[in-house]
Amino acid sequence: MDVDAADVVQSVSTGRVPEAPQVDRILEAAHTRALRHREGRVADYIPVLAAADPEAFGVCVVGVDGVRHDIGDTRMRFSIQSISKAFVYALVVEQLGHERVLEVVGVNNTGLAFNSVIAIELNDGHPMNPMVNAGAIATTALMPGEDADAQWEAVRDGLSRFAGRPLELDDEVYRSESETNLRNRAIARLLQSYGRIDRDPEGVVDVYTRQCALSVDAGDLAVMAATLADGGVNPVTGQRVVSADVCRDTLAVLAANGLYEGSGEWLFEIGLPGKSGVAGGLVTIAPGKVGVGTYAPRLDDAGNSVRGQIATAYLSRALGLNIFASAPFASAPQRESSS
Ligand code: GLN
């Protein structure tokens, strides 16, 4: 849809987060609140993930002004896993454009588990949702590059620009997942049979497996999220990573699909685009305001970090981040003072 540029009054959400000391206080309250929760289970279907410390917990908030707030284990490394899907999607939309990615991959929630094969069959081979494995594998296949190695370098370089530092592969996670990812390889073959992947499916799954094994901490996730909150400019490095339009598209996809079958509940409770990964990471984006990165490896049944969701829900409420929240215009402070 084309909109006349003269008609665009404002394209970012309104308001600001409170001053830094208040953000720190709220962050501590969010952490304390979520720390009490011990429900959920650490993922073990990728064998090496089972070794994670279930008590690890860190929350980091980075503003679009680049100011950073940390609490807990925000420097503890883990593999980015499915959170990579959001950022690879943004890079691919940047390269190929809104229409093409919409047509090939789609944007709708399948309502089925992240590794579902039946979702592909039910939709005549259309992966539908770029935030579950089938759609993410189809998205990675679209990444420009003459071969799998070139695609991998483009993925690693792009995600590093989002994070503002060179991200490295966790070899142990990569090997552990490569040895056990028969299901993802089956998904790629099935997509190929429907003509949805036109590269060697083994090479595509290898790039996908590597992108999931990139090593990050909650601070990296917060900077990556803040870049999507800041119209595509990394607020720490000042570098543009993707366009503002690509951010908007990516956030819409995250709002609908970021937490798998839990996406509706997440949007209801938190009211923000987010994306989770099975190693326990979670990113949340408050457009025009902040990015939030959390790490806590115990997951709910859909594969979303339990403590991460609780802490982020608290932050969303306390910092006034929910994009659906409004107050009557007549009650705004400037109206009261002028009356
Ligand atoms: N690499 C994981 C997989 O393909 C990512 C899944 C996830 O984080 N939910 O199964």
C-alpha cells in the first residue's frame, strides 16, 4: 500500500520511558518478581542445551538513545536459536523486499508447534510463518549468496551489525544440533518437494543450524532488539542495519508469531512484538522506546522462557510499553494544565 508522504504525520509510537534511575528500579522489581518462578523445563532435544544452568537469569534494557540497564546474568552466553529467525527475516526483507518475502514465506501464524511438519502439508507446502522452523528455513534459503558459505557469512555479518559486535558460532551447539536435526532436514526436503526452496536443502539447513548456534548474551539481545525499536539504526554503534520499513514489517510478523502457539497470549499480556528461542533467550521490542533482552533457560510447553515472559510483562506494564494502551485525549496532562 502506497501512502502519500505528505499525509504521514508520525510513524513511530509515542511517549518516552522514564528517567534512568526509575528504569533501574523497575528493572530490579521485574527481576525479583520473575526470580521466584521455577516452573518450566530446560530444552534437551538438542542434547547440549540440557547442560544450561536452570537458575541463570538476566534482563537487559537498551534505549533508542543507547542507554543500557542490566540486572542479573546479562553477560552469560547462550545460543540465539530461534531468535535469529527475526533478524535473518529482516535482512532478507531488506534484500528482496516486502512483496517477494510475503509471497514465498507468508506472515500468518500456523497455530502449531515450531517444528511442525503437518503445518506445511495443511497449507499445500506454503510455510506460512517465518518464525517457525519451516518458514525460517525457507527464509534462510532466500538469503543472497552464491553458496552456503557465502550465505552464512552474510547472516553472521548481518546479525553482528544488529548486535554491534562480531558474533561467533558456538561450535558445541552447532555440532550437537547438526547431529540430531533430522526433523529440520526433513522439513527442508518437504519444502523443496513443493518448490519452496530452490537451493540444496542440506546446505540451507546447515546455514540455518549455524545461525541458531550463534553465541549471544542478554545484552546482545537487548541491543539487537533496540535496533529494531530504533527504525533499523543500532543505537549503540549508530550504524544503519535495515530500513525503517523493514523494521515495521519485521515487528508485525513478530507480534503475530514471535512466541509460537503462545503468541496470542503473549500479545494479550505484554502487547509488544517479541521472539523467543529454545536456549532460553527472549527479545522484546517497544518501537521508538527500548529493546529488552532476557535469558532464563526454563521454558513453557510452547518453548518460551518462563522467567523471561514474566519479567517482560512487568516491564511492559510498569514502563508503559504496551502498544495497545491509550488514555483519553481529554485527560492528557497538557490539556488539564491549559484548561
Ligand atoms: N535450532 C532450533 C531448531 O531448529 C531452534 C528452535 C527454537 O529456538 N525454537 O529446532
